[in-house]
Amino acid sequence: MAEFGAEDLTKSYADVRALDGVSVSLATGEVHCLAGPNGSGKSTLFRILLGLTRPDSGTVTRPARSLVGAGFQEPAFYDSLTVAENVDTFGRLSGTPGEAWVDRVVDVFELEQMWTRRAGDLSGGFAKQLDLALALLKRPTYVLLDEPLADLDDVSTGSLLGFLDDYAESGNAVVLSSHRIEEIGPVVDRLTVMRDGTVRRRVRDTSENESIAEIYRDAVERD
């Protein structure tokens, strides 16, 4: 198994089979998209990979916690602190590679314009940007982002995807959970399509005449 991955995962909630024999491998140097409609099992797989949920069966291999960063569908930070205080607190708790990297993250996610605002008062888009910035603050080798485009406008989406593409090319693993394939498609190196708790298709590279979006639609619509 890879340094970070899972084999033959199963997970059920009451009568719902959230995952049924799912295997996945996360590799550095690429953007890996876990795609699927709502209820396909993407978020459950993310939580198991991060050690937040235990599978009913299967095997998970994880790197050291210090090498992993995560952003969730619902932003997670300290509501009562300002944006600046959140950056400082998360930086001290997780460690950062230096001031230059923190400055770059602050710039990419446009945190300066909300620097002194209380985090709990941020709009949905700004809250998402803060959450994404905090996930990347320690410059993790593996960063897992659940629905990272939620609440972002077109400009912020383009900035984020460009940054993540560069981040992967510099030797890190970027793993995105999303159903917005048209937007994410141009930066995706590996695609895993899920539906009803199973993997329907895996693609390492796309051909010139078949886009990521076409592959995704074909996989989720096929019975």
C-alpha cells in the first residue's frame, strides 16, 4: 500500500452503506479529485483517511499527522478570534515553515482585507478562504480539501485552483472532494469517481478527445 491510502474500506450507518469495498491511493506530485454526487461516500472516505471516523472493515495507511492538512465542507476555526488571531493560533499549534510561506498563504487567500475581523462574522466565501488558508498554513505534504469551491466566487476559485496546481507540482499531494468537475477538471491529474459508496471509475490521465467532465458524467450515469 502507498504511504497514504486505504484498501477495501466498508462503512455503514444504520441501513445505509456509505462505503462498500473502496480502495484509494494518494500520491505526491498530483491533484487527485474524488468526485461524485451528494451521498456517494466522498466525505465519509475523507473522514476515514483523516482518522476522524473508523471504518467497519478495511485497512488505512497514514503518514505522520504533521504531514497532513485538511479543510472541511463546513469551515473549522475559532469563531471568537479575529482572522489574524486564528492564523497566529493555528500557526503556533501546527507549526509553519516560516514567515515567507505564511505571507504567501495570506496573500493567496486575501486574508489581509479581513485581518482584524472576528472570524465568526465572516461571510460564507471569506469563511471558506480562511479555512483553506489554515489547512495549508503548515505547508503539509498531503492536503485534503472537502468541497473546497463551496461559497467561492469565480475569481477566488481561479486563484485557488492555480495555487493548488502549483502546490502539487512542487511535490505535494492535493486531494479534492468535489462534484464541480467542469471547474476543477483543468488541474486534475488523477480522477476517482464514486457513486453509492463504490468506486465507479479511476483515471490517471485523460485522452485528448475525452474531458474529465465527460468521464465523470459517463461514470455516474451508468447503471
